[in-house]
Amino acid sequence: MSEPTHTENLDQNGSAALPWSRARDLLATQTPHENLTFFVGTVRPDGRPHAAGVGAIWVDGALYFKGGPGTRRSRNLAANPACTVSVRLNGLDLTMEGEAHRVTDAATLEQVAAVFREGGWPATVVGDGLAAPFTAPSAGPPPWHLYRLELHRAIGVAGAEPYGASRWDFAH
């Protein structure tokens, strides 16, 4: 993950632009240890939106999330990788836009599974996906696909000091 190529201050109350490092550092420290729900928005083949709450994790500068092969989220991403991911972090509401691509290489799967385990979810690598004794009831049977978000844009609104709102654009 690279640093933003452009930052725009969206605050209308005179606060300074928020640094991307604030969002990045919160993602790094709050996943996998905090009880966070991320919401992934995808586009159905007919153009209608779809949103689903998912577990996600920040590993080495990138956001990863999973989806069962038969879920609407995974079927939508197979046809169109464009998506949004939103989360309320401690003191910062964050929306990320980009493309989610399936990860199948064993080294990355194992690295992400290890971080999930560190946070208490006993993920293991099975074939080209992840499995565990439990997950969300709507996830379908394992193994689950792992997706990496290629970040194009993020918007952060601070609900704690220092207040502010910013948009960060990333090269893609």
C-alpha cells in the first residue's frame, strides 16, 4: 500500500486536513484485536447495490476480508471488483473505495491467517482459501475466499480530537 498521491481537506469548520497516517495507524492497531465490523459494498450484475458486514484485517499496509464462494459479495466481486469498505474506528469513521481481488497465493494466505489467529479467530489455510471451526452464519461453508482491497480513495471523518474530515486519493 502506498501513501496517498493527494489529500483534500473536507472540513468546513476550519480544522486542518487529517493525515492518512491516522487512519492507517488505527487500522493497524485495531485489527484484529478490536471488535470491529466492516461493511463491504458491491455491485450486483443488474447494477443494484449490495452491502454485507464482514470481518476484515489490516496486514502489511493492506486491507483483507473474506467471503464464501457462494455469497452475493463473492459473486458480485467475481463479475465486478469495484467495492467500498466502511468501518467506524475509535475516533474516526472511514470509508475506502477501490477494487477487491481474490488472493490465492499460499504465502499471503498463511500470513493473513496468522494475523487472524493472533486476534482470536483460528483461521487455517485450506487449498486456496481460509477455513476455521466457526465464522459468521451467513458465510457459507469453508473454505472461504480471501480478498485484498486495492485502495483508490478513502474518506475519513474524525469524531474525536483533532477533528476534521479528509479525502485521500491513491495511485492505481
